[in-house]
Amino acid sequence: MLYNRFSDYLINKYKCKVYKLPLNLPVTCPNRDGNISKKGCVFCGEEGAGFENLSNHLSVKEQLSINSKYIGEKYSSNKFIAYFQNYSNTYLPLNDFKNYIEEACRDNIAAIYISTRPDCIWSEYLEFLKEIKETKNVDILIELGLQTVNYHTLKMLNRGHLLAEFIDAVLLIKKYGIETCVHYILDIPMDSIDDTTEGARIISALKVEQVKCHSLYILKDTILGDMYEKGEFYPISINEYIERAITFLEYLDPSIVIQRLIGRAPKERSLFCNWGMSWWKIHDMLENKMNEENRYQGKKFNYLSQTRKMHL
């Protein structure tokens, strides 16, 4: 096995095909509303991460009904994950958060995935999620945007948080028996391959359950887009991305589930995305290189106390 695929994980866990249903709430982010900053992350567009979402004017129930009908018919599935995707989905009043989560607890929903920031994690929200998990018999996972472990790069990206906030969030989430997924950008030019390996090591040491890898796309009308158009920012090569992705996997705990290895962006607003190639072609290139060079997830996972050998 080259790596621990999300599709295999879902089949093994739920014994059937399971697909994510994206949900779009009328929420924002403390890095956009002035609490931390009004600029947002340098790569973030006006639509956030949910460029394929339905309107947030629709209720959670309506969005789930529409998406489950479409995806269910397309992929012959009747079991789904309710995915609160766009912006920071714990950054809202607790009662509103409770109402949205409870509305997502339907018979065909096997799990609820909630995307948010490391600095938007609070005990009251986690206590409620723990109760939902136990009483509604639904799996709960929180997806945290980290992007890099290099604190210099985090500042340059204007993330509004550093590594300590991420570590604190993961540890707090684990206290309530809830799983985590980390979003990580593998091809930030300011990072080195050493940052890539350190990211894998920290994620593994924290016993994160899932990882979602991204390639850095550049959108019009963003800070990063302006830098790119002025010639102040240059993406790394496709070959370097593939090498970083494989190295990241080699240092990653093999039990960690890989949700994705490459990302996508809205075509109409992209200045740069995936080197002008389809995501599946890059995916095939990556897997071919792993096969040819006998490289796989966890090959170099020998640095934690439970994996390293004792030398006296």
C-alpha cells in the first residue's frame, strides 16, 4: 500500500460508499472580520474554501437534501458525511453552532466534519460535540487549517496564528474524544523540504487521525495574486511538489488517513493552479514515482518513542 487512502478508510469503517456533502454556513473568520485582521490569509479568496458550495441562504437541511440527491444518484450512495466546509465553522455563537450541528444529524449522515481554525476551538463547543457523538451515534471530526509548521511562513501567509495554537487545539480536541484532520500546503516556496518533514513529524507526534494535503493555488484579487502578477512570488516546480509530497508521506505515521494529495481551485479566478495540469494527472505522476522508487507512507516513521530502537 503506497499510502492510507481516505476511500479505503471509509469502506472499511462504514462497509459502503460514503461521500462528503459540503455545507455552507453564513459565517466568517476572525482573520477577516477585524478580530485578528481584515486582510485574511494571503491566498484566501472571497469565497473562502467553498467555491463549489450551495448558497448559505439555504438551510443545512436544504443543502443536505439537494446534495445527497445529486451525489447519491451520481455515485449510487445513500450514506454521507456532512461537511461544514467554508471559513471557520466554530466561529459563531454557541447556540447557533448547536442548531446547525443538530440539523445535520439525519439518518443518512454517518459523520460530521467541521472545518475551522486552530484559534477557534473552545471547550464548550467540544463538550457539545462529544454529547452529539454519544447520543446521535455519529462520528465527529474537526478539520484544522495549519498549512505549515514554519512560524516565519505562517506570519508571511498572514494566518493570524502560529504553531502553538495548532498544538493546543489538537490536544484540547483529543481530551473530548474527537478526531482531527490537518490541512497542509506542501509547496509553499518559503518552506524547505525540511519544513515538509518536520510537518509530518509534528502531525504524527500529535496523533492526528487524518491529513488533507494541498497544492498552493493563486487567485485573482488576493494578496498572493497581486504578488504573483508583480513577479514577487514564484511557485515551485511540479517535480519539487511531487518530491515534497512523497517525502511528507514517508515521514508520516502510516496509520494516518490521507484525505487528498492535491487540491483544486475555481478555474475562472485562478492565476496559477496545479501547473496547468489536471489533479488526477499529478496524482498518477506521484504514485508512479512512489512505485518506481519503492517509497510509501511511513517508510521513515522511526523517530518517535514507540518506533525508534533503543541503543545502549
